Amino acid sequence: MAKLRSPADLEKKREQIVSKRDPSKPCITICSGTGCHALGSDKLHEAIVTEISKNGLRRKVDVRRTGCHGFCERGPVVVIFPDETCYLGMKPADASEVISKTFVEKQLVERLLYKDGSGASVALEGEIPFYKHQTRTVFGNNRLIDPKSIDDYLAVGGYSALAKALLQMSPEQVLEQVKRANLRGRGGGGFPAGVKWETTRNAPGDTKYVIVNADEGDPGAFMDRSLLEGNPHVVLEGLIIGAYAIGSHEGFVYVRQEYPLAVSNLTAALGQARDYGLLGKNILGSGFDFDVTIHRGAGAFVSGESSALMTAIEGMVGEPRPKYVRTAVSGIWERPSNLNNVETWANVPLIINRGADWFTGVGTAGSKGTKIFALVGKVNNTGLVEVPMGMSLRDIIYKIGGGIRSGRRFKAVQTGGPSGGCLPESLLDLHVDFDELTGAGSMMGSGGMIVMDEDTCMVDIARYFTNFLADESCGKCIPCRAGIEQMLEVLERICAGKGEKGDIDLLEEISDVVRDASLCALGQTAPNPVMSTIRYFRDEYVAHIEQKRCPARVCKALVSYFIDPVKCSACGICLRNCPADAISGGKNLVHIIDQQKCIKCNTCFEICPTRFSAVLRISGEPVPAAPPLGTEVARKKGKQE
Amino acid sequence: MTIDGKEVEAEEGKTILEAARSAGIHIPTFCYHEKLTPYGACRFCTVEISKKGKSRLVTSCVYNVEDGLVVQTNSPKVIKIRKMLLEFMLASAPVLAEVAKQYGVEKSRFKSEVTQCILCGLCARYCAEVKGANAITFVGRGVKRRVAFVDEVVSSGVCMDCRQCFGVCPTGKIPRETDGASFEGITVQDVLSRMNRK
């Protein structure tokens, strides 16, 4: 491949690629993101290719393995172009039927289509409610391109923003666009990217670095992963443009080793970009030189913090630095270093191509553009969603997420990962943007959104996140290391039914010091899960401490199981499945749980047929006396069936 | 600038802690040492600063002096932080009980594994920065973080004649345990006896 030496070369190349592609030619795209991969998209791909050959369609139908489509829960996701018919949960065994129905009989395969609430089929991907209410400007190309093919990226207009920036704009003009767009960092703090770029640009020193932060580590969050895996070139293009604006010739991508597909797709992308002359010396004949090194993270959450990340790139243990000088001024090897996260960089080519005015046309007063969220937890449709800033939590959870699973009631949504907080039902109409979330005691973070239903204990959730932080604190400074340890101790005590009066005050007291005295953002925000749950769900803490009651009946130490003798029909299912042999009973005899033997595994509760619902979970009150052994059931087996 | 109401002049590039000390104002520290790069880990030197009417808590060992800065080394917020830090430290290092009393902390409400180490890192950093020996390091992360001797370095004999880390350890753990018992999971005694055999 000859290097592209000018924007004209790039356009010629693009025309070449596009001219060979017929948009009306059918193309089967198979999502090959991590979620669909785990659900067997590899085998599905093989099966589809085999079926296409069998039907003599090899010249008539293209097959493409694409990046993540976002609807991970219903994968593997298959979309057939040009109609954009979407099949969900397709298995290799379905391939034969799908190919023959689509291309021979020209019919749909009903059973693989999305079914809406009324049971009606939705054939087109864009019509599925999960997608219909999204605005997929950053994430949208994932479904169109093979992440391992730079030609696919060029076919959708890739690197045109780079050409425009390098040859039609001065670095100052690029910087001005990004500043005017008010692009705020998508990684956590929401700091204006343009202002940060300018700081690094103006900082003294000839050698400057630009870095992609792909150390995504919040529980339940995978938007940066899917973007980097599914469209590595858009991140790279943004990075090169940023480097040009800042005056940097060397970049890093700090990516978790635990993201193997992201590492391999990115490595491939860098190689292709070098081959095409989009990285290296004199990019597109502009005179601008730039190249990128991949640094694989060794698995420390704290390394997502800017100074810790830079220390890690230097080859040392990823621990934050105590200095009051910004990494934008003194970062890697004490040189000005501009760090932005994956999604922030991916927004840059869009801003350059479509302009700051287009970008600021979307979003709220203080938060512009779109944001990708990992919508997970107890919602019907889980996956990655991209929405304009300012959409309400209610719309995201109900319109896109399809509401709460199994008809349960919404209780809380956790945003912003371990540094964020839990928001209650009364805030469902909150318009999601940086400032609104922070104002409510949570934060945007990198975009994790965990939905919880009424069966979630909020003290237990605070304990979960605090436990995560106790594992991930680097241990360098005392307030974070010891403060989180002690908060966890108190939370565990409360969940174990040993909470004492004054524990809530103690948690607040520790939280204040951890927030005010910790060295880095990990510690400073570590109390948020505790503080936000105390703020909005104080009654649950009180119930645990004063009544020894877990309102959601989650905390094992505070829950007992009891079989209602009136409802029990002696089916024997719980007895056979109890792992502790704690249930006694027999034919036509009421089953009884031995409270001493019960390990509270919840098995009997889950397994008791809903038509009986005889197993009760009790918290905060004494277990009723069981009938004497040998009591006959009221409803005899067989009679009611 | 002003520290605790006293006018203080300091060279640019100096930290608040250095400026205070040279003006005879005491800011307590655990992880600070004049010969070492400030580490900012114990947070005990936290002070309250205000500029342009906004107040903020900063660690004085790394915060550089600024013109017109107003510093309070004993504000209620600072005292609250110090007391809590002492309670944290006491839980793992009861040996600090006397020091804690000086700040009005009689006992700690917390429990932790007693290691008699507050992980200030003075030993490791002194060994690396002043001696250049790198015989001591941290192992583990978070609550599992511990100080450990590096076997290969210790057994080369460098520690035998030095023992300067004994003097910098604020809890006395290093001299006490390297001459007697062993560190948690780290067989310093074995290492030392191996040294003695040499």
C-alpha cells in the first residue's frame, strides 16, 4: 500500500473503496463485540458463511463482522443491509433458515425479530425501542464497520476530519473549535477538553504528550471498551487531531490488558494507519509528525487517575502523585501531558467535521453533545445507549431500557461507578448531564448506569461499592486506605445486624475526612456511595440498625425463611433442592425449615412454584412457630391440578 | 503571606511547610523528611488556605507558597482531620498512643490489623533516595500494603553497616522487628541471619 501523501490521495483512496461497494448489495453484519462474541458470534459467522456458499450466494451477499451494536443482552445481533432487518439472539442453527428465507423466499424469520410489549414484531433495527430513542452520533459507525479494516472506516468518511484539521486549519483554529464546542471530558470529571488542551499547548517545553485513557474500570461500565474495540480509528483520528492542536508528536494509549480485543483491534489500527501514512512522518503531506505507543495496564483501578496513569506509563507502580501541579503542565517525565478518555477523543473528529455550532446544538446549557451510557442492572433492555445530554433518567430507563424487569418496582439508579452515587425514584425526572448529576450527589463518571429494583438493599449496595474501593485503593495515603477500610467495617457490621446507634454519624464523620484529606480523586470521591445512600435511603440504614430489619430482605443475617403451612402443597421441590438439608417433610406433609440448619441461600424462595408461593422471607420480625412435624397439607396434591 | 495570623515571607518555590518551619510555626508531619522528596501520604500536615475568599484544604508539604496566601494550621477542619487520622493510625499502630494523646486522642474507635506501621514510607524512601540502596520497598495494594525488605539487596550485605532506616521510622517498628521478630510474611529475620552468616 502506497502511503497517502495528501488529502487528495486520501479522497482518491476513499473513492476507490466506495466505488467497489454497491450500497444496494445485501450485506449481513454480525456483531463481534465482546458481548456477542461471548454469546457465540464466531460460530454464527462461520455458519452464515457456510450457508451463503451452499446457496450459491457468495457473489451476491457480503458478510461483515462489525463492532458492538450495543444491544448486548440480546446478542448475537445480526443486521441485514440494505433493509436493516435485525435478528436478535441468532444461533448457528438459525443460519440456514435465515439465509434461505431472506434471499430465496424473501421473507422474514419472525421468531428472531424483536417483540414489543404487545408481542408485535419489530423488523428494522432502527425501529426497536432500544435504538429508536437513541442518538448514535459517536457510537453509530460501530455497526457499519469491521474494526479491523481501515478501508471500512474510510468508507464512512474516516480521517476526513484529520485531513481538514491538518491542511485547512491552524492548530489554534482546531483548538478554538474544540473550546467553542465546550466538549467536556467523558471520563469522569467533565473538565472542558479544550481548556486542558490549551494548558498543555501553552505549557513550557518542546516535548509534549497526548494520551488516551482507556483504563475503564467501573463495575458494569463498558462503553470505552466497545468504542475502542468497535471503532479504534475514530479514537485514533481524534488523538492525532488533538496532538496537532497541542503541538505534540508522541501519543500513548493506556489500555487495560483485560481488554484483549481492544488491544488487538487497536494494534491492528495503528499498523494500518502507519501503512497509509496517517501516522508517522509528514502525515498527509502536512509536515506534521505523530506516532502512538500502546501501554497496557496491569490491572489497577487507580491507574485511571491521571497522575497514577502517567506514573505507570513511566514504568513505575501506578500511584497518584501528591503535587498541586496539573499533569497538563507536568505529566509523563514531568512534561506537559494531555489526557482524555476514549469517548472524549472519539468526539473530536465529529466536532472538526461538523463544527462547534452543530455540536453545541445538542445537549444542555452546560453539557453539550451526546453521552454513551452502559445501561445495566434490573432493566429489560441492557446494553450501551447513546443519548443527547439532558435526556431524563426516566426516558433512558423506561423508553430505552424498557422499564424494570419482571414487573418489579424501580428503586434507585447508580451512576458514575464507585465514585458516583445512587439516585432515588423521586429524581427520575432529572435531566442527565454533568452538573445535574453532581448536584444530586452523584456524578457522570464515565457513564455507568446501574438500575436497581425494590429487591435491592441500599446499605448492601454501599457496602459493595465500598468493598470495591477497599480493594482498589492503592494504599498510599492514610485517609483513603484506612478510611475506606473503616467505612467498610461499619457497613459490614450494619449488614450483619450488628449496627450500633451512632453508626450513621460515624460513617458521615469518616466520609468527611476521606473526602477532604485524600490524596487523589479515588479517595476524595470514595465516600459518595455511602453518602448518597444515606442521603436518599437513610430509612434503610435506620431499619438495619434499630429494628435489625433489612427492608429489601437481602442481608442474610437479617432474613429468615419460613414455609407458610397454609400455602405449602408438599410438592417436595424445596426439600430436594435445599443444599443444607434444612427442610423436612414428606408426602402430603407440610414442609418445615429448620432455622438452625438454614444457610439462607434463597434457593427455596426462588424455587417454590409461583402458583404456591409458600416460602416467605421475613426480616425484622420473629419467625412464626412451625406446625408440628407430620401436619398434613391443607391443599392436597392432585386436587387442584 | 500569613500563617496563623503571622506575616511570613518565603522564597518562591518553597512549600507552606518549609515556610512555616522557617518562621518557627510547627506543622506536625509523619511522612515528611527534609532530605526526601515530599510524599504527601500521611496527610497530617493538611492546612486550610484561603485566597480570594475561597478556602481549601491542602497538604502543606507539597503546596507551594503564593503571594498573599492566608494559611491556618489549626483550623477546626484541620483539627478534625488530624484527630481522625490519629484514630486511623492508632488502630494499626497502638505504639503511637503517647503521640495521639498530645493531640487529644485518647483512644481509637477503630480496629485494624496491628502492624505497628503507618506506611509513611520513610524507611523505603530514605533507603532509595539518600542511600541509593533500594533495600526496602512496598508490597501489596490498599489495606494489604506492607513494607518489605528486598531479599536480594539485603543479602548483599549493604544493610549490615547502614541501619539508617532505624532512625527515621516514626513507630520504631523497623529497629524493633528487624532486630527481633520478622515482618508480616517477610522473613527479615531469615534474611538477617543469612547476612550474619556471611
